[in-house]
Amino acid sequence: MVSTKTTLAGFTFDNCLMNAAGVYCMTKEELEAVKNSAAGTFITKTATLNYRAGNPEPRYVNVPLGSINSMGLPNQGLQYYLDYLLDLQTSEPERTFVLSLVGLSPEETLTILEIVEKSDFRGITELNLSCPNVPGKPQIAYDFETTEDILTKAFAIFTKPLGIKLPPYFDIVHFDQAAAVFNKFPLKFVNCVNSIGNGLYIEDESVVIKPKNGFGGIGGEYIKPTALANVHAFYQRLNPEIQIVGTGGVLTGRDAFEHILCGASMVQLGTTLQKEGVAAFERITTELKAIMKEKGYESLDDFRGKLQYLSDQA
């Protein structure tokens, strides 16, 4: 019997697939569609303290090998998602869902975490550290000093299961430095990766999205090798108690298989979900199970993190 059941942050899920924050999660209706699909769970849109309209359109465009976007954190505001999740805890107490959040400043981030801490929310929280937060500063997780400061203050007030969403890293020393910071905290997981920042896609003689003169995050097939590298690098470096969520370039069951092989406990769909809709969960699950059956794997634990290396040549 082949199973894609998995655990994350101490909770069990019937399937390892879910949506990525930003896709099929803006409204309750979209979240319901993911909830009622073959996905194991859902994550909400990254919530700020208050409603945000986001950047002007067009801000997301599908391109041949993926997507480009500059969304600007559009969301309904924290209370919208928190109220919905609290209702689900009553109507579907056997299931667990994930709340994504970030403040527009370090102070607002702590305010949001405090609201969730004081609420009755019993699910998993993901703090999105892959968004620009302070003018003149890089994405939060590229600034290791700021990241450590935020996590220190966060864990001083937050006792519920917490993970972090990360941008992609590209240098081995940055994997080492980031892991050294993350290992100081009781994180439940890291999510690798958000889109590759500040790409540029051109059609004819024009950019295709409006914000930032066309610069935007790149997702889809373009980013799978980078995503796999980040998943495996952190799987090698983080405390074993810190799990990995793999995100980036998952179009097929084989892609999901590779994320798990690199160490992921759960796998998120972004661009593929945007292009194909929630039917993608069933298709990719079926493909993943077929690969597992062919290779004689009954569970994800049978191959998670067991990436093979080429032996050194004499």
C-alpha cells in the first residue's frame, strides 16, 4: 500500500501536497477549493495586519516555463483569515491548516504574532521572511542580523508551532550562515523557496508586468534546480527537529518526488496550481504514487532525504 501521508510540526496530513502561499488562497472560496481537493491541507495568503490591495495590474503573468509576478502582498487582512481558520477548527476539528503572515515592519510582525498567540488558533503559523520589509533593506531573510532579531523577539512572545518562508539562497556560505541562525530557535520548519527575485520577462519590446518596470519574482520550471538545492542544503544543515517544506518548480509527480528525495516533508504547488487549478493535486499525487510503487517505496520516509551522490573519482 503506497501512502503520501506525512507529518509537519507535530500534525499528520493524509497527503504531502498543498498550495503555496499566494496561490488559490486570497479568499475563503479559493481556500475551500483547496481544502476540498486532494491536497493534504492549505496555507492562507500571507496576511498583513490590515487589508492590502497590492500592486497595480498586470502583476502576474504566466510565461512558457513558469511565471513572473510582483504582487505587492495583496490580502484580506489578518482577521479575515484568522476568523475563517477559527471557524474551521469548530466545523472540521480533525484537520489542521496553515496561517501565513508578515508585518509591513518588524514591529507590525510582532503585533500580528501577538494577536495569533492570544487567539484560539491551534494550527500552524508560517512567518514569511521572503518579502521586502524595510525601505532600503533586502528581503528579511537575506539580512541575517535582522532575521535573528525578529526571531528572537518572535519566540519571546509566540509559543505556537511556527515555521518560516525563505527566499532562495545561492552561495554555500549563505546556507551555512542562515542555518546557524535558524538552529538557534525552536522552528518547526523552513519553507524553501519563494520565487527568485527581480527577474525580467520580455515579449516583443515590452515587459509583461506593470510594477517595478517589469521586475518580478520568477516561478515554475525555471526555479526547480534552485529550489531543490535549497531544500537539500538546509536538510543537511538544520537541526533534525526543523523540517523542510519544498516549494518551486513542481509540475509533475517526479518533481514532488525529487523535493522529498532532497529532504522535504511537504511539497507546495505555486505556478502549476495557478495554471491548472486544484485538479493538479490529484494528478501529481497519482504520479507520485506511481513512482513510489515502481521503486518499491511504501511511504515518504522510505526515500526522504536519501539523495545519492556520485562517488569521488580517483
